[in-house]
Amino acid sequence: AKSSKEWSGETLPAYPESQPEITVLRITVPVGVELPFHAHPVINAAVVIQGKLELSLKDYKKRIFNTGDALIEVVNKVHTGKSIGQDDLIVIVVYAGSENLPTTVLAN
């Protein structure tokens, strides 16, 4: 993926003006599991290694990503993800954040 826009179509925000910190995670979500509503205060991108991912914003805007798809996540927008394929979802996520800034914040 290469874009200046999030998967929702909105333009990515500017990077924070502090020491950069990169975080790389491999996340596994079992089939049928929906993650709690959350937001990412940092720019991040992911690749679906296995399974099928449904991402949904609170306003019900949705997109589905399949094995091999790359995506640029929404920033500071409350959303959820669900593993909807026949196999567990595995994604590799790269967060381009800053020291002392969380990658994910649970929504109230």
C-alpha cells in the first residue's frame, strides 16, 4: 500500500513532532471474534497474512480486506475489526508513532 489517505478515504494527519518510534506487531484474531471499539493515535499500516478482516467505523462505514491485502488504518477514529473468514485472521501491523504515545486506545 502507498497512499496519503486512510482506508476510509480521509487524508492522513501530520506526524507528531517528537522522537519517532516504530512498532511492528503480528496480531492473530480467531474466526468470529470482534475487537472492542478502539482508536489509533498514530499512523499505521497492515498486511493481512491470513483470513479476512472487516473494519467498521462507528458511523457503520465498512471495508473488507482479504489475505494479501494491505491497508492504511484510520487515525484517531473509533472503529472495530472482526475476523470474518474461515481461518483465523493474522495481520502484520506497522505503527509509525512516537515515544510514550500508545499505538491503540480503547474507546469509552
